[in-house]
Amino acid sequence: MRRFVIGQAKNLIDQTRRPRPHHNNIRLLSLLASDPIPVSSSRLFSDMPGSDSSSSLPVTIDSINPNVLKCEYAVRGEIVNIAQKLQDDLKINKDAYPFDEIIYCNIGNPQSLSQQPITFFREVLALCSHTALLDRDETHALFSADSIARAWKILDQIPGKATGAYSHSQGIKGLRDAIAAGIEARDGFPADPNDIFMTDGASPGVHMMMQLLISSEKDGILCPIPQYPLYSASIALHGGSLVPYYLDEASGWGLEISELKKQLEDAKSKGITVRALAVINPGNPTGQVLSEENQRDIVDFCKKEGLVLLADEVYQENVYVPDKKFHSFKKVARSMGYGEKDISLVSFQSISKGYYGECGKRGGYMEVTGFTSDVREQIYKVASVNLCSNISGQILASLVMSPPKPGDESYESYIAEKEGILSSMARRAKTLEEALNKLEGITCNRAEGAMYLFPCINLPQKAIAAAEAAKTAPDTFYCKRLLNATGIVLVPGSGFRQVPGTWHFRCTILPQEDKIPAIVNRLTEFHKSFMDEFRD
Amino acid sequence: MSLKALDYESLNENVKNCQYAVRGELYLRASELQKEGKKIIFTNVGNPHALGQKPLTFPRQVVALCQAPFLLDNPNVGMIFPADAIARAKHYLSLTSGGLGAYSDSRGLPGVRKEVAEFIQRRDGYPSDPELIFLTDGASKGVMQILNCIIRNQKDGILVPVPQYPLYSATISLLGGTLVPYYLEETDNWGLDVNNLRQSVAQARSQGITVRAMVIINPGNPTGQCLSEANLREILKFCCDERLVLLGDEVYQQNIYQDERPFISSKKVLMDMGAPLSKEVQLISFHTVSKGYWGECGQRGGYFEMTNIPPRTVEEIYKVASIALSPNVSAQIFMGLMVSPPKPGDISYDQFVRESKGILESLRRRARIMTDGFNSCKNVVCNFTEGAMYSFPQIKLPPKAIQAAKQAGKVPDVFYCLKLLEATGISTVPGSGFGQKEGVFHLRTTILPAEEEMPEIMESFKKFNDEFMSQYGDNFGYSRM
């Protein structure tokens, strides 16, 4: 005869050493209460009040986690689904459409639009994928000498050279050392490899921080409006509250401290505890690069208000204007004399953007500074449940942060590839910005950085009425019409949020340069006919 | 000054409550000792390549070519890559929308999902829909996504086997749900008794818990048992009667070390049972490239297949997947290769079969060596590892040892495992990390150390155990079964 004792419950969920607050009793069913129940009476319980077998529903739309229902992610939402159906149909009904291909301008996915990966990086990855290559003489004829040397160096940092093994949950130590060195070279301030947590892209790192910071809807996170909808979705999934702060379109999407203060006070008055400030720099979708002065004000604000600064810096290598430069928030904070005790800062970086554009590899890291070791332990613990991020992505992250240097065999070709991509992006950003500004009722701030243009479209009243009749947001209405007329896929501004009553759409600058004139023509033509139809 | 946002006190309680022993206290201590220069044998996690198992050659050749597609343009590529690897690399690259560096569909590349569906169909004899297969960054991510959909609040309970792989307890904890344990029967080879299930559910309900889902791990982790067809039928009927979603963790389906109970998928049994069950029971099945004879843990590749999940729910799961953009593409290719390996007649076929069989046969032998080695110790009882990658011996600890553990502020099996680690360098996971009955202690080790090192490892264990028992034992009064 078995005995069910509460002690068994304790074996499954360890006690924390601190006393748990009342609302968080051990979330494991205590099987102590009564004697074991005879089998035959199990059915009785379905009739008893207070038992729930009748509501033990299968997983339907009515019974799934409401946070899942609440969250939205427009980058891959409704318009993209329509586009995919059109694309499938195009294959069989070519003549039914006024365009012959779908052009996806909705997502920052450079290599899907023919951007080439950096050769040196892929050489190293290939050698690490199939290490037997390093034992063959023929390899020297196929790979550059420095890629072979780098592969050896990396493999020596991996126990047993086993790239198929789970690594340390923060990522391979030697790779974190390389990243820390890269951060130090970039900023001029030291970085500790133990502060680095490598993740499958930057997004899982953002999720981890939201999980840590949000316990209930009373926990708020300050987010820029417009924002990259990972933030709103993640906050919704974790049951928290998004506290918006509006970027100022008229001043090139500037971030005003007065606006931050206002929103913080507003949230407090509603009983929300604001825990963190998310800043995306360079901005997505807005593309602005913050000035150093602005960044100092932001750091001071977070320090004063006791907020964690979540610095999304995934576009740090994408700056297109000579009058702006990327400065990491860590560098800014340290150069103000603020150290570990002064400000809690989490900096996110990814291999998906920049000039490397390795979205599909899923690599990135967060550098977490300014918090106590017991909190670090918790972050480590959450990271460990998923064991580790993918090794190939880890290797790539270390390469991005420590690329070829002058004198290396691959340096010339690496620099040529890098500058080729970045200068082309700058040109495309300018061309599209100018084209959009020529359109009636459209104003477009320049893309100082990142990969997007986010024009404001002044929709005529008739169009807004038509959208309402179609039960669609006006900017979605415009984007759907545009898709059906031109095959171009954009994301409506509502997906990023915007000042109420204003409308925008986000367009990437990523289609290859030779496609840009056709895109401009089609957009221009469509817009003219749209305005002809709906002009007041 | 009030609490800062990332002060320990202000952290989400769910995070603080969750535990994941596989990389917990023992592992951290082992890592410390390793840094001090001690030789550590890491048997705490199913991580074959870390213990010397070599990756299969063919998939690594294919993925290397996909990493560096410019190689395919080189006229000399045929000198170091076999023709079928070259062809396969071209095939998978053609399925992508820009090589390994482009985000794929958030559910995974349609071409790979089709190959997974074909594999499932061949395995089970029933059709499988690629639209209901989602690729994920490891099976763990899939489990987390699904549990996130199911758990609404702390009144939602998930039936989990005890002992269990602590991904489940950790995730339920993180999501704020309730774990409802059902006990596997150690004396019956870790068998599953449906009566245990009924009791667990009834008691849960009597305490106001809505039981939503049931997890089975087949083959089991840490216990290794393979469920019989009869057992699976009982479980499916039970889930139907009680309106539970069945979550079938089948990541060890390639790791079978006996012939009495081959692997049968939950989906096959469900379909075999016919209507109405085959159309009613909601089932989610998980698989991975991390285990089996592939052992490609570091790639982070997995999938889940949904059966009888309503379309609108599938849409919501898709929506959440899309926030993470896409699973990593290299691992998707590994998955494609795993489900459609080289065929007879392919250039690489013989080598592939030789490597695979070599690994599986060695695992079978190692399962035996370990089980027998543990059973040769007087105070140790070990069920045979029928499947998966672990050995989960019961260590009968004498009262003096339990007392010493208490004084050291440690749970008894943690105390034992720490001493084992310090004496021998063998890093295990204490049974308390997986759940066990009160007063019964286990440890989990893997069967993955190299075959030639096994005898020495088992001797080392035996020597330590004998010394431990002479220090703390008094020849009677052991911890009970």
C-alpha cells in the first residue's frame, strides 16, 4: 500500500530558502489529505460540486491560455497570410494578377531577398559543422587559411571538439570570452564573459527578462510607440502591462524625457509598478539613432527611477547617416561613471541584422550588468531549462563580435563584402525615402539606421470610411489594397502602434537594388490610383 | 529607497519556484571541481557527443555544404564530399528561401515538414498532415509552447509521471500551473497503472484543480521503461474519458534495448483504436534530433505533431510560434535528414548503417553493463534500462547516512551524489530532481560514457559505495522500497 505524503511534493519542487508569500503555496497538489480513494468512486467526483471534471475541457479556443489569445504579432500576421495565399495562387494563375511576383517587404530577413552571407563566417561554420574536413589536405584548396585557423581555435574551446553536444547554458566559455573582448573593443570599457547569456536569437533573451520582471498585470514595462511588436507580444504572453511612451515623429522620432516622466506618473496613478524601460536603438520601425546626450538622459532617468534599462541594440551595425553614430548604452553609462551598483542594464545583440543578416541561424546574446548574484542565478536557472542555445548560432555570434582584422588573409574580401552590403543599404534607404516623400499625403522620416522606412500616410476621410465599412483599420485597408494591386507586402502601422488618429506602414529597405526601381514605380502608381479613388 | 526592479525580492515568484536539477547543484559542483583540475565524468545529462560519441558522417557533410554553398560551385567539391551528400545539400537549400541564413516559415520549412509527415506515415501506417507539424528549437521549446497554451492559471493541472524529466515540473512552475503527479511502479519495472492515474485525477479534482493534460514519456526518462501497446490503449481511453490532452514525449523512440516491447507511437495506437477515439482524443507528439543514435543535442532541433486539435487553436499556436520568427534552419535540415536517411543503394548508405548500428548496439551493451554493475551492489536495486539513455538505480541508504545528510543540510540523495562526485568524479543527478516516493532514493546516470571506460566507472562506483556503506551502514535498517 502506497502512502502519499506531502514530502513527495517537496521532492518535486524544491523549497526556496525564503518564505514564500501566501499566494504562492507549493503549486503541487498535496496528496496527503485523505486515504487513497477506491477506484470505483472516481466517477462520483464528476458529480460533486466543486470538482471540475465537466470543465476539464479539451484544448479549444475557449479553453486555451487567454494571454495567448491576447498577444499579437503583426510582422507575420494577417497581411502575410494573404500574401502567401496569393503567392501559391500565382504559381497556377499567373495571368490573374497585375504583378508576377510577391515582394516581401514586411520582415527584416535580408538573405531571403538575395543578400549573401559573409564568406569568412560561413567558411568557419562549415569547418565546424564537419570537423573531419580539417584532417584533409584538400581542404586547404577550398578554404582560406584564416578560416581554418579560426575553426581550430573555436573547436579547441569546445570540450571534445563536440559541436553536437549541449554546451554550458550561458554558451561556450571561449566564445563568450571572444564576445566580451569584442564588446570591450567596441566600447572601451571591460565586459565580463559571465555577464553574457547566449540565446537562439535576441528574442528569447527578451522573453527571459519579461518573465523575470513580470509577475502580474500590475507590472508595467515602458515601451516606445511605435515599437517592434515582440515587446507588446511578450508582455501580453507574460500577463504584464505595456506602458507606452510616444516617440516624436516631428523631430525625427525623438525620445523626450518629459514624455517618459509623464507616462511613468500616469502608470503609477493607475496602480502599475513600472519595472523597466525598453529602448530600441537604432529604432525599429522608426530607424532613428539616438544622440549621446539623449542616451545620457535616459540612463539618468532609469537610475533615478530604479528601472531596468532593456537596450535592444540589434541594429548597432546598421547606421546610414554620417551625422549619427551608434553608442552602446553600456558605454554611455560607464562613461558617465555609472557602474554595476548604479544601473541595471540588459543589452541585446543578434546575428540576424547588421551586414551579416543571419536570421535563420538564430544567434544572439544578452549582456546583463548591474544586478546581484542571486538574480544572476535565477537567470541562469531559466536558461538551463532549455539547456543551451544552438552551437552554430553561438559560433556565429562570436565571429560577428570578433571579425577578421587588418592583416588577416580574409580581411580584404570581408571588408569588401561588409561595405558593399552596408553602402547598398544606405543607398536603398535614401532612394525609398525620397520616393515615398514624393507621394501625395505621405511624409517619411529618413532611416538613420536599422532596416526600415516608416512613412506617415495622411489618409483621406473617404478611405477611412471605406476601411470602417470593411471592418479593417485604415492602414491595414491601405496595405491590403496595395498588396492586391502590386504584390508588395508591407506591415500596417497599427502592428507597431502609433499616435491615435495617425496612420503608417513599415517597409523594409531589403529588396535587392535592381528591384528597387520597379518597386518604386508600382508603389507610385498604386498610390496615385488609391488617392484618385478616395481623395476628399 | 524601494526595491529595484531586478532585486531578488521583486523577481517573478514563478521563476524563483522553478527547479531544473539536471543542471542544478550537482552539476555546478562538478563544474567547480573540473575547474580545479579534477577529472569529471559528466553523466548528468543525455549529451552523447560530450562523452565521445561521434556525429554521423552523412548529415554533417550535408550541413557543411549548406553552411557554405559556394563550395557547391567549386569543381573540386566532389573530391571531399560524396555525390549523395552534395545532392542532398542542393535539395535542402532549394527548400529554403535563401539558405540557412533566412528566417523560414515560423512552423518550419514546408519541405522538411512534408518529409517529417512522410516519416510518420511510414512509421505508423497512417497519414500525417504537414500542416499539423511544427518544427521547434529542440523538443523542449515545443513542450513549453504547448504547456503555455494549456495553462491558464494555478487551477490548471497537468498529470506528470513521477519520476519525471524535470522540464515538465520546471515549465509548469514557470507558467504558474499545478503539477498533478502519478506514480510509476518501481517494483513493476516502472510500469504505469491506470488506477494510479484515476486516483491522482480524482484527488486533484477534489481540491478544485482542473486537470487539463497528461504527459507520458515513452521510452521513459529517467526510468527507461517502454510502454506496452495495452498500456497505451488504456492511457488513450483514459484521456478520452477524462477529456485530457495527451502529450506524448517520444524523443527516445530510437533508443530501444530489448525486443519484448518495441516502440509504438501514441498516434499509431490511437489510430488503431478507430473511431470515436481516433477522432476525439487530442494528442501532441514530440520528437528531436538530440537523442536516438543521432545525439545532435547542440543543434537544437525538434518537432511536435498535433492530432485532433481544432483549427482555431492551431492558428493560435502558430501565432505564438511566429513571435519567435522561426526555428533555426540548420537543425531543420538535420531533422529532414533524420526522417529521411540514406537509402539502400545510396553511396553513403553502408557507412550510415554501420555508424548507426554501431552506436545502438553499443548502447544496448552499455545498458546491460550498467544495470548489472549497479545490481551487483548489495544496497542497490536497478531496473533494466529498456530504452532512453539513463540508468536510475535505487540506493538504499542506512539511517546513519540519512542523519548525516540532515546535519549537512542536504537531501539524502544529494548528499550521496555529492560524496560520489568528490570521491570518483562521477557527476550524476540525485533522484530528488526527478521525483520519487518519500524515503526512497535514487540517482540518475546516463549510459553514455564510452564502452571501454564503463567497467572502470562501475568499479569506481562500487568501491565508493562499499566505502560509503561501511562508513554509514550497520547491516540492517535500510531505506525502504
